[in-house]
Amino acid sequence: MDKILTAMTMQLGLLTLLATPTAASAQTLYHFWSAPQNLALEDLTGDGYSDVFRASGSNWYLSESGTESWGSPINSHNDTLEDIGFGDFDGDGQTDVFRSTGTSWQVSWSGTSSWQTLNNTDAGDTDLLGWRCFGSVGYVLCDQVPDLFFEDFDGDGETDVFYADGSNWFISWSGITDFDLVNTSGFRPHNANGDLSLLFGDFDGNGTTDVFRSGSQWKVSYGAWSGWSSFGMAGSNASITQLSIADVDGDGESDVVRMGGNGSRWQVSYSGGSSWSTLASSRTEVVDDVAWGRFDRGISDDAMRTTGGQWSVSFGGTTSWTYLNTSGFRL
């Protein structure tokens, strides 16, 4: 994550305040969170296809299956992608929209309802975004990063909320319970420097989400409750920022896809356990250029990109880019 060291800079939701440091005291620089992408791929209609979601700051819009026009807003909420998360909290097959208010968690069912209270236990006091502050050359740098993550850790078809405080991992089941302590670990999805350090996927295909840690030897905490296991896992010197998690072969197990830093190609480690093999040649897109979804109701995840006023999709990440829609809105 870039540390922007310019005075009074505001761009795309990023505000940085810089005071001249003195020998007497370090100055604090705040780097507010800006969503890495401008569109989200979620199935809000429950038809098995990924829809493209856009938040304008005054309305929410949906391109169903990524092929339809935006049409009328689906909701008039002013929350942007920096303010919200996504999950299926009632298990009906439709993605819901989540936000935190500082005193409770709220949900907009399928993105079309008014805000409803999801959780007002102590867990609901936990904000979607948190801070990581650390010293650097006379300054204290504070990065705002996501603190809540949305995955199904018990396989019941309802999205749970994951939180790590730097010592322990907690889960709120279906987003409605108070936090349960599920593991003891100093690892957080964003580390003390605000850098990405953990990813999520289902690496054994049992329907529950696991926690993934990169490095020369990859490790997994199964269901977020087991200790770190390297059994059957590969490893790589690739940065975690070059890695994306998707099921590209449709076997129900998450694969690790490498984008960038390895020439003009994408590579894949199947189930995170095989050595690198080429997924697609002549690919220069990096992680933030692509979003994963399902656009053909197939069993594999598909890669979507937005370039030149056009959306296109690579099925399973292996096929050539296929036209999906015409739009000037980009990831």
C-alpha cells in the first residue's frame, strides 16, 4: 500500500494530512482507505450468475449477469464501496450488503431493502475499517484498512464475519452472534504496517473457508480454527499482492493464481498444492485489474476485466477474452 507523503491531498476518497515533523515530536499522517476496485461482482439476484454492482455515492446500481444495462437504481443508499461489505447472511442464495455504524452492524437484504439491524451485540461495535499505525523517519504513519471479512467458516450457506485483533481470531456466525474466539494467532489480514498478509479460500473442498498465508512455504488454517498446516501445500517467493484465490478448475477447491512478476502469463497452483503451471499465456493483467465471478453458471470461477469501454470475461481464467458488455465504468 502506497504511503502518500503530500500535503492536503484528496483523490478518490484518499485524504492525507501531513504536518512538518520536529525533533520534539513525531507527526501523524493518516491514509484513509480507498477500495482497490470501483465495481463489485456479487450475485444479488440469486440466479447463479455474478452481477456487477456499482455505488455512485447517492445510489446503487446493478448490471444483472454483467450483461444488462444499469437501468434504474436498486437503492438510494449513499454508502460507497469503501463503506460496505458483501455476504449472504440469511442463506437465501442472494448476496446482501453490510455496513457498520460504530454501534451496530446493518444489512440491506439483496441490496434492495432499507438498512436493517443485523447485530447489536458487542461484536456490532466493531467497525468495518480499522487503523494500523507505525513509526517511519520522524512520522507516525496510520493506514486505514478493512478489519472485517466475510466468508462461510462453518459451511451452513450463511456468511460469517471474521475479525482478528492481533492476538486472536474471532467469528460472528451468520453475522448475528457475538464474537466466538476460534483461534489464537498474531496474524491479521492486514499486518501492523497495513500490508495485506492473509487470504481466504476453501483449499480442501469441504465447504468451509480456510485462511491462507503466503511465503516460501504456504500454510493454511482450516476453517480458521486449526493451527497452521503446510501439509500438501506448495510455496513461492511471489508476493501475496501477486496472488489471487479462485477455483479455476471447478473441483470445489480453491486454487492460487499468480498475476504479475512472472512474465506475460498467469500461473496457477491447483488447490494450493501443485507447482506452478501456466493458466493463460499473453496475460499482463495484475490482481487489481481483474475480478472473479461466475458468468456462465459453470463450475469454475471466471475472470472479468474492464478495458477500453468494454467488459470482457475469460472463462475459468483460461479462455481468450470474450465480450460481456459495453460500459465506461472500470474495476
